[in-house]
Amino acid sequence: MSPERPVDVPSLARWCHRYRLAVVLVWVGVLLALGAGVGAAGSAFGNSPTSQNTDSAKATALLRRASDSAAGKSGRVVRQVDGGRVTDPAAERAMASALDRIADAPGVASVAGPFTAAGRAQVSEDGRTAYATVAFAARWPTRRSNTSRTSRPPRSRKGCTSH
């Protein structure tokens, strides 16, 4: 076998300059061919998070399984661990601590975490992903410099502490 011959860049540049019209036409043809290929493929591309076997699809399925029953606005906090399970003591303590801080945030009415009997459905089958539902108060508190933390109404912290 012979060693590969290196590309002679200066010669290639001279050729492209000498035949620049041909080079431009070739590039235009390539772009048109790519456009035709994309047009022929149409909407055959799958961009739905539930149509693929991905972590995103698994998380979407988990969130859809347990529908929101809280009135008003709500959101979800999703936690996924790379090794172990979210119910392992260290991972559970970390998530419970974060959920406690979220429950204390202004405008949060309640946090329903995955570490209660009712919250077990909020943990994926493989145990690597869990979520908590955060229900927001109907009225957001106004920011006033003389408002103390104790003047807020009490919040439900159901499922926020580890057992």
C-alpha cells in the first residue's frame, strides 16, 4: 500500500478560481438537491417526545400517567439520577430539601412530592426519575419591604419531607 497523497490545497484553490462559475453552479446544484431531498421527506421526521425511546419520552409518559388535580396554575419539578434510584436515602434527602425550599417560596400554595404513599406514582418504573407537583397560589404575593415571612398563609408541604 502506498501512503495517501496529501491534498495540494494551492492547486485546488487555483483550479476553483479558474473555474469559479462551475464551482458556484455545482454548489447551487448541491443546495437545490438537498432542498429537494428535504421536500421529498416531508414531515416524516419525528419530533414528538413520545414517539421515541428516549429519557424525554419516558419523562413525558410518567407525567401524563398522573394528571394534575389541583385547581389553578401548577408546575412540575423533575429529578433524574444517573446512578441508583431517586428513592435512595441520599437522593431522596436532596430532592426533599429542594422541595422544602420550593414550598417556602412566595406564591407557592403546595408541593406534592413523590415520597408519600400517594406520591409513589410520581416515580418512574426504573426508579431513576421522579417528579413533584407544585401548585401556585391564585394570587401572587406582592413584594413589600415591610412584609414578613410569617404574614404569608400557611402552605401544605405534603410529601416534601423525607421519611
